[in-house]
Amino acid sequence: MARPAARRRRPSAPGGVSMRERLIGIDAGGTMTKVVLFDGRGNELACERRPNVMLLPQEGWTERDAEGMWRATCESLRALMEKTGTDPADIVAVTPSGYGGGVYLVDADGVPVRNALVSTDTRSIPLIDAWKRSGRAAAVSRCIEQQMWPGQTLSILAWMQQNEPETLRRTAHVLSCKDFLRMRLCGDISTDPTDAGCAGIISVSRAAISREAFEVAALQAWLDRLPPIGSPLEVVGGVGAEAAAATGLRAGTPVVRGVYDVVGCSLASGVERPDQLAAVAGTFSIHSTLHARPALDPLPTIQTPYPVGGQVLATTATPTSASNLEWLCKTMLSAEAERAFLEGRSVYEVCNDLVAGALDRQNNILFFPFLYDGPRGAPGGFLGLRAGAQLADIVRAVYEGVVFAHRYDMSYLLTGPDAADPKVIRLAGGPSRSAVWAQMFADGLGLPVEIASGSEFGAKGGAICAAVAAGLYADVPDAIRNMVKVEQRYEPDAERAAVLSAKYGTYLTAIDVVADLWSGDRAEAPPLRARAV
């Protein structure tokens, strides 16, 4: 492992942070790997991105070529350094971030033993269902203080042990997405409490491996393959010679352990108190609240230690968010997208204009944003279409449907004796960059919505960790005060909130019917009678 290079003193701006000091955050998400350059004040200076190829060998299986992701990271880093003309000596630290859950299994030499699994993988659903029936899932959940879910690392390891015993035999180390990248950068093999929490391998209360969970699950064979756990704010090594040649970084550049992307987005949104709710609207509808101790009622989907004040971040996540609009644009708005391109605009700007122009007319159309999953397997769809409906009404229904899905998930997280009582929502993701949609979130969720500056929040969370580890700031709250700024605030509009609340009631009734219809949980319906004409 390379040792971190010694830092040289540089001219400082007011406040003590050098004008030339640069931080790099890496965000390896579900579809893209992004590498972002920040200054010491948290301003985004440049971004390079490369697509991650999703491998779908079977229905419900979502995999990734780990080596391909590393190559994409190297290409992005080199392009970033060349495009910006940044002196590699000015990079004070680099921190990877990535999606939580899934798994990267490597041998003793750090070589992947199979394709990585992405957190959207659902192959373990039958196993989890069987464990729910037997009571084993509930017993595991008590140990890890969160639910079992298909893309969770623990669930995947159980599936691997049952279905690919040769993979278990070949595996030396169980890693997360960001931890694999950090291993390639500097040779470090470890994880942090946030990724370990999302993976379902720790007792959140103790922030330590839950041997009890592995014993209940009969997965003891994996225990000696789990990585050690350390602080996300620690420099764990320096960029190695081979990685330096591939990335354009200076050998010895400090590498920080970091956090997984949901925690990174929360940090970049400035969330540090229980009265703030972090929401991310992207592929997943994600909501997170802070607690003094693990929340057990309601039991969150994911629960992790949080690197501010010893708090715990409780999270719900369902794939019912803004990616539904992306689908609409690709499948139904190709003509609008082409016109927007010729005008130098984005098709999403067109959508915003359409919705803004349709807000004052009655719209009874409901959209169910379940294209990627829904209650009891319910699919997505529209309800209430009439011949007089215009394109703007349909796009508005999609915007509203996504807001309703967020409200549905948020209501679970905020109900129960352990629930938080947030007074404001810090929103990240695509809708945060749309004034009409962000206002709709405020109206539909009944709380003020604040938008922090910047756009690459996962990478910025890594940069915040890097800034603390490099000594630019004393701790995470100090870094947040200096690196995160609220750019916009949207207050709920009482009149529009009442309209959306009434429509949400219809939505709740309708999704129960839709879920029953597609799951078969209904009585046999009588045959329709022909109507006399």
C-alpha cells in the first residue's frame, strides 16, 4: 500500500482554506460513474462521467463488470485532470462513494471472482420470502436492526451460499462498491460503518459485525471474509503507482475511506439534525431521518451509523421516483426531445414548462410510478384518462404520481413511536433542479423543501469526508457549515396542498385496488354483462 504524500503549504483564502487546494469525490452509482473536482469550499469545479454497463443475465439479476467500472473511473479521473489542467499536487485527498448493498467478491489478490451485484438485484426474493415464513428473517432483522431486502449484501451472501458454493470457496474479501474502488486506488481493504450498515452485516447499535445475525442465518462461513470496519473520515493510504499511472493522480495522494452514496447525499444536503429529513428523488424514492439511537418502530429498510454526533440514519427506499419521468421521455416524448435538442434545451425543461402551464386546470389523471416495482408487485400505469386529456396533463400526472409515492414511503418512516418529527425536507436528485416539481414536493408532502447548492451530491459527500480527513475542517459539522449552502427554499402553498391531499386519498384507494388486481388477492369477479344499445 502506498503511503500518503506529504502536503505542502499553499496560499490561503479568508477562512484558512487554500485557494489551490482541491478535493475529488467519486460517485459510482447505478448507471454512471462520476468523478467531480471540488475546491475547499465545496464548490463543484468540473465533472467527468462514464456509463456503467448493466448486465442482465437472467430476469431479476442486475450485475456489473467490476473491472469495467474501475476502467471507467480511471478514464474519468484522467479526463478530469487533463480538462481542468489541475496540478496533481493540488489534490489534497480523493474519496470514493458508491451505491450501498450489492456485493463485490474478490480473491486474495483483489481479483473479482464473479460479476459484482448491484443493489437492484432481486434474485434473493424467494429466499427472503421463505425466511419470512419460517421466522428467520425476523430473527436476522432483530440482530441487524433493519429489514432484510433483496439487494442487501447479507441476503445476497445467503443466496450465494445456497446457489454458488464455488463462489464462496474462491472469495477472500467481501467488498462494497466504493470499497472495491478504494482497494484499486491504494490497496486498502476495509469498509466503514455506513456501508456495513446498509449491507446488513452489523449491529447498528454497536457499529460492529453482528456475528449473531450470521449465526441465525447459518452464514458463519462468510465471517472471516468480511472487511474490517473503520472511520469514514480516515486517510487509509495513498494512491499506488499503478493507479497513479492509470488515473493521472499523483502517487501517494491521500485516499479517504468515505461513506456510501445515501449518506453522502445527506451530508451534501447539510443534514445533521433530527428536524431535517433527507430526500433523494432518482431511480429510488429515498427518505432518511436522524435518530439518537436505532429506530425499531417503524423498522427502516436500511439503518446506518451517521458520522455526525453519534447519530443513526434511518432510511426507506423504493424504486418509485423520478426515473419514471425518464421512461416517459424516452418512450412517449421523442418528438419533444428532438425539438428541444434543436433548440438547445433539455426535454426535461419542456416537461417543466408543460406542467407549469397545466397547474390551474382540473386534472383527475392518476399515475402509478411502479415501472420498476410496486406494492405486491403492482405495475405502473395511468388511471382516469379521457379523450380530452392533453400531453401536459399526462406529464403533470407523472410529476404528481412521483410525489405521491414519496409521500407514501415518507408516511411509513414518520409513523410510530421511534419516528422523527422533521420540520424541513432537504431534497436532492432531478426534481430538486425543477422549480415546479420542487414546489409540488413542498405542496404534496406538507413541509418546506430546501435545495442545497450543487448537483453531484454523492460525490460531494465524499469531498466532505476528504476535507475533514485532510484537516481542512475540524469535523463534519464544521465542513457542512463551510461547504454546504441552501440555494432555494419552497414553502407549501395551502390551496395547492389541499388539492394534492384530496387526490392523494384517491391514489391510496387506487393503489390498493391495483395491487389486488395484479397480485390475485381478490374474489372472483362476476362476468361483465353486455350493455344494451
